[in-house]
Amino acid sequence: MPRGSAAAAGGAAGAAAAAPWALRPALAVTSRLRLGGALAVLIAVLLVPGGIAAGSYAQAVGGQLSFAAQERAGVVVLRPALTALAADVRGDRVDLAPLQAQVAAHPELHLADELRAVSAALGAADAGSPAGRAAVADALVALVTETGNGSKLILDPDLDSFYVMDAEVVQLPRALAAAAAAAVPPSGAADAQVAARAVLAGTVAGAGGSLVSDAATAARSTSAAGLAERLTPLRTAGAAAAQVATATTAASGPQLQQAVRVLADDAVVTGGLAPLDALLATRERHLSSARDLRLGLTALSLLLAVWIAGAVRWRTGRDARAAVGAAAALAGGDLSEQPAPHGRDELASIVRSVDGARRTLVEQQRALRASATELERQQRTHYRDQRLAEQQARDRAQQVVDETSAVVLTELEGVVAQVGDVTQAASGIDDSVREVDEVARAVVAQAEHADELIRTLGESLHRVGSIAGLITGVADQTKMLALNATIEAVRAGAAGRGFAVVADEVKQLAATTASSTEEITSTVSALERDAQALSDAVAATGGCVKAVDAANTSLSGVAGEQGRLVDDLRRSLADAMERVRAMGALGESLERRSSARVPVADPGTLVVRGQGHPVRLLDISEGGARCLLPDGVHLAGDEPVELECALLDRTLRVRALAVRASADGEVGLRFAGHGADEAALISAYVADFLSPVA
């Protein structure tokens, strides 16, 4: 059996073997990942515990550094506290300002209550007395003790710094407080005073012995050079405490006062704080250096592991990509030679096998290409014959349309001429009606004017009648005057004869006037009746003329309506003639008939309402395309879409409108808004398809 076949058989057998049960959970996870992803998971699984351990170590060391920093904060507060305690024990003025500033600067130590107690003791009325100073000393000792607790100095883990802390935080404040109590004058019985002094002396002596012991133990337990010499103030304080104890027992006031001033000296009291702070600072430096060194080595190891793992992952990923690329190229129809890894592992064997299959397919493709070339030549020949037949059919159809259009246009033009005659006749009728209407309106105006004059005449005759009545009344009164004058003339006798003649003449004149007035009244009445008859005749004439005017108005409306109907007919004829003329360009308005259509063998993608659908292209031209839609996809008229297909080894993306669709899924597209590059690509494809095949 050939080596390749044997390797393939062995690989198949290995692949067919069942996985060990212990590996099945891990295989269930890694089988979902690519090779590079699986390697990345493996690297992460190996590196994460180291990272977690390094983080835990850094957190632990950080806690220790924070512990040391808090202890150093306590040392900073201890200095002004012990200084104030020493001043109080010596009997000097106590300055709390430095202590207050440090307590405010370190609120994490929670010393506010103790500081208020110290301030209260100093503010007491007897603060300057020995008893008051002893109370102030007790308050300061309580503050020092709380400082040791709050700053965790009391829990210091190193022997050297622990014993120095014990001397400064516990023993020295206890000795100073006992010394302050020893300065208080005793009271009570002599035996009680002796016992009290003995207790105080024992306390001071014990504190002094502890100070000396703490200094010696710290010097033995440390690796710091020169610590024993730097703790000399503690030994001095121990010796001074012993002297204070002796003076207290002997009740020697001057000796006690001198020993107390030595014990409460600022240099002695705070002499151990500088070595304590130096030990804490050294511990901080050692912790920080060890942390940095270990974390640096850990980071370097992690970086080295990542570097090596990255190299392995890159090499494996490259070989896997080469194998996958060769297989994918073969599956995708790419038969060009692919880069192959140079190695003897399974990936290289896979690539070599794929390359053998590629060479076999290349030979088969050459044979298929020759057949495809012949098929394409036949297809192009058939397409050219089909286009020639279509062109002849379109030309014949266009000829028939042109002939029919010419006949219809001739008939319509005759109708248009007749419509013109009707329009002219209607215009003449309208002009005649307009003239009659104007004459009728003039007659009506004259009749109305005559009626107005007759009314005026009637009013004048009525006024004349009124004046005639007035004259009749005057004549009647004149008759009465003539009668009275006659009677008076008869009474006068001969003297009144002449007056009787005048009265008689006046009477005759009055009778004549009355007769004339009656004739005038009769004449005026006759004139009024005639004027009324004339007014009625004029009114009747005006009514007749108005009826004629209304008839003319109606006739004018009919003529206008006839003109509008004729205009509508003329527009309809014009539209019909325009449509008939447009039939002459029918061939140019058909979708994509103005450019050549050629078949497209490759499938395409049609994006409808934001979703892509695979379609089979039927043909394409510079103006549009035809394709078959998949089942379930429907397009509305003029719905915007986007077509994507491959032409001449390039991708065409063009927007289009769905101009028509059939029940069998075929849809026609009209390109809309494509650029010059897309148009050039389509033109090149059409030209390439129509060119003769070599």
C-alpha cells in the first residue's frame, strides 16, 4: 500500500476510534472552537492561575504595606503626645497644638475622644497642681495607648520594632505617669503613705527594668546596624526610672525632682521613636522590594510563556489556515496553487492531499472549458439570430403602427376642422345675443326714465290741484265779503250805493273765479288719470323688455355652455392626436428595448426591503434586467430594490425599480441611479458577449 494511502487509512482509523471518557467533557468544549481558539483557551487556562496567584500575592503584600504605613502614622502622632506628657511630668507648660494638628491629620486613628479628655484635664481649675498634672498625665497616657491600638503598633509582627514599640507606647508612659503620681503630696495615715509610695516605686522600677530589657531584646533581635547605640535613650530612661523609684521610696523631694527631670527629658522620651520609624520604613522597603522583584519575575515568566505560546499558536494557526485555505479554495472552485506548510505533521499531509485533488480537478476543468467555449459560441450565434428576428418583428410592428397612426390623424384633423366651424358659429350666435342684450338693456333704462318723469308729472298735477282748492276757498270767502258789503250798503242807504256796486262786482268776480277753479280741477284730474295710464303702459313695456333681456341672458348662457363643450371637444381631440403621434415612438418607450439584452449565466442577489434574496438572472442590458424570484418573494409596482451580480469577474451593485412582475416569479427591473462605473461595466459585458468567439 502506498505511504499516503496508509497514512490516510491510519488517520481514518484514528478518527473513527472512540474518545476516552475522561476527555469527553473537554472535547465537547474544544470541538466547538477552531484550532487557534482551542490553543488560546489552553493558554488562558495555563496563565490564569499564575495571574491569580500573582494578584493574590500583590494584594497580601499590599495589606502588609498598608499595615506598616498605619504604624508609621501612629509613630508620627506619638511624638507630640510623648512630648506633651514629658512637659506635664516636668511641670512645664503643655503645648497641645502639635498634638492636635497630628490627630486632625490622621482621622483614621480615631483619637478625637482621647484628645478632648486631655484638653478637659488641662482646662481644669487644679491643672497646675501636682494632682492636676497627674490627671493630665493619665489622660495623655490613655491617648498614647489608644494611638498604639488604633495604628496597630501594638500588633507589630517584628521582634525588634515590637520591643521598641513596647518601650515607647507601654513602659515609658507608665513610668512617666507613676512619676507624676509620685509628685503628689501623700495623704492619710503614715502606713498608707508608705504603702502608696512603695506601689509607685515598684511601678516605676518595673517600667524602668522593662525599658532596659526592651532595648536589649530589640538590639539582639534586629539585623539593623547600630540599633543598640540608637536605643541609648531607652536605657537612660530605665536608669532614670530606677532613680525615681529610689527617691520615691526614700521620700526625698529634691532627689525625686531631679530624677523625674532626667526621666521626662524630651530627648529621652522621644529617643526611641526615630529608631522605631526607621525599622518600620526598612520593613516597608523590604516588602516593596520583595513584591516588585517577585511580581517582576512572575510577569517576566508570564510574558515568556505568552511569547512561546504565541509562537506555537501562530505556527499552528498558520498551518491550519493554509490547510483550511487550500480546502476552501478547492471547495470554492479556485484551482490555483495554494501555499503549503513545510512540515511532516498532519496539517501538511492534509494540504498535500488537497493539492493532489486540485491537480486532478485542473485537468478536468480544461476539458470542461473547451466544451463551455463551444457552448458559448453556439449560444451567442443563437442570440444574434434571435435579436435579428426580434428587430425585424419590431420594425414591421412599427410600420403598421405608423400607417394606422397616419390614417387616424387624418380623420381626427377633419373632425378638428369641423369643430372649428362649430366654434365660429357659436361665437357668432354669442355676439348677436350680446348685441340684443345691450339694446334690451337700453330700452329698459329708457322706460325706467320715462316712468320717473310721469311720476314727477303726477306729483306736479297734484300740487296744481291743491292750489286750485286753495283758490276755491278764497273765492268762497270773497263771496261772503261781497254779501256782507251788500248788506252794509243797504243799511247805508243812498250813501252806500256806490259801495253796493263795488260789492256786486266783487261777487261776480268771485263767481267767475270759482267757475274757473272748478274747470282747472276737472282738467287736472283728467291729466292725473292720463298720466297714471301712461305710467302703467310704460311699466308694462319695461316688463316685456325685461322678459326679453332674461331670454337673451339664458340664450347667452346656452351659447357659453356650447362654447365650453366645443373647447372640451377640441382638447380631447388634441389629446387623442397626441396619443396617436406617441404611438410612433412606441418602440423606443418599451422597457430596455433601446439597448441590447444579453443572457447572464451566473446567479445574483436581489435586496428587497433590506433583505437579500438569491435570484436567477435571465438577461441584462444597460437599462435593466430580468430575473426569477424565489418562492415567497413578491414585488409591488415601482418598488425600489438593489441588484448584485458578478460580471467579467467584477461585482455589479446597482439600484433598480420593479417595473413588471409575472405570476411565475419573473420580474423586470429598470435601473435607476447607477453611476458611470456600473454603466461601463454593463456595456463592457454586453460588448464582450456580442463579440465573436475565437
